[in-house]
Amino acid sequence: MAEKILMCPPLYFDIKYSINPWMNTDIRIDAKKAFEQWQNLKSILQDAGAEIKIIDPQEDVPDMVFTANAALIYKNKAIISRFKYKERKKEEKYFFDWFNENGYETLILPENISFEGAGDALYLNEKIFAGYVPRTDISAHTCISELLNIPVTSIELATNSFYHIDTCFCPLSGGYLIYYPQAFDSYGNKVIEANVPEEKRIKVTEEEASKFSCNAVNVGKTVVTNLTTERFTKELEKKGFFHIQTDLSEFIKSGGSAKCLTLKI
Ligand code: ARG
């Protein structure tokens, strides 16, 4: 069965506020370019074998295009995000309604806990690896573990720039992991090293991390990222993956890239 991915067209995408270090409200988005870049990503994922589902964009929420933050999905369950910042809180209702209408069992966390969905919770070897501090509270990790009955390993995000775990940590099929070690403290690195054998770890450089190379979408053996280095492509190929790069510069202005624009459902 084809892997299903939820995406939201960037019709109202813009930088209207700044809630992460990449966002600068003086920098404008080229709407036409953003739409083309988004369409290209969508076509690449379809060609790689994914089935793309669409949620309608809404005018008052310019970041809704980043569907990774809609929810955390496990089988038929969707734990809807509780956004940290009021600017994105309005998205919760739209995502809740979409999952309800599309046959998911929608689950919500207590109101005072922040949790930003698959942006901060990723599956690796039957476990969830979840980030905390910038956007997601560590208390959310216990809640999601109890709701889904899956072990959750908490990893602190040690920098402001890599504020969602999916900006610096990307599990791939076969137990491989792309990650940026400098986004974690020494304890976080120990946790990663204890869970993923050395030969399955693909470390990115500072340059690659800032090009959002960890923010990758993996469909089968294909790995899709923003434009990055030749070195990175070679590393992926050594592990048996096929790398496709596509320009996502307009979305980088908002602190997001390929993975943030998608949600596996
Ligand atoms: N501007 C968005 C925000 O700050 C970008 C979200 C990126 N999403 C992600 N899953 N890393 O919330």
C-alpha cells in the first residue's frame, strides 16, 4: 500500500511573525516561487510512490503549510498538536477537524502542555524519539507514551536554531539515522549513540544542517531534501539510499524544509 502523506498548499504562507531564529519579518516570501517549490516537492514524493492527501489552507494561519506539526499519527490515532505560540494555536482546530472527518481517532493533550506533533516526535525502531524545550514540553512525552502505549525516549534540543527534533534528527528505513550531533548536548549524543549503531548513523556538517539536510522525507529508498552538499549525497548513497534535492529556499525563510511540509498519515 502506498505511503500516505498530508500536505497543505502554501496559499497563505508568509512571514507575519517570528517564532524561531530563522524567521525575519523584514524578509518577504515570493509566493509564486513558494508555490512552485511546494509543487515540485509534491511531484517528487508522488513519483517516489507516496499518495498525497491535501488539507485546505486557511487565511489566518501562514504556517499551516508545515503539516508535520499537525499531529502525531499512530495507526488510526492522531494526537493533535498543542502549539506553544498563540500565532499557531489557531491551526489546532483545522487539523482536529480534518483528522475527525477523515476517520481518525483524534486525541488531545491537557491544555497547558505544549506539543508540536511529528515535528517533535519521530519513530525509530518501534520507539518514539521526542524532542523537548523549545516547542514541546517534556511532560507531553509521558502523555503520548501513555496514549499510544509506545516507549518514548526524550532528547533535549540544545540549540535555538534546531528547535524541532525533525530539524536535526531523521530516522530512515532500515534503522538508519541522519542527525546533527551539535544540536544535542553530550547526554543527548550518548542517548543517540546507545540507540543507533555507528554504521547506521549519518552525521551532517554544520553547513549541511543549516541547509536543512536532516529535514528529509524518506519514501522507500528515496530521501528528499532541500539543496545540499555532494558529500551528503555520497553518504546517503553509501548506505543504499537514493538522494533527491529540491530547492525549498522560500520555506527555509520560515525555518522549515521538506520534512516540515509533510506528515505521514
Ligand atoms: N515557522 C514554523 C514554526 O516556527 C516552521 C515550522 C517547521 N516545522 C517543523 N516541523 N520543523 O513553527
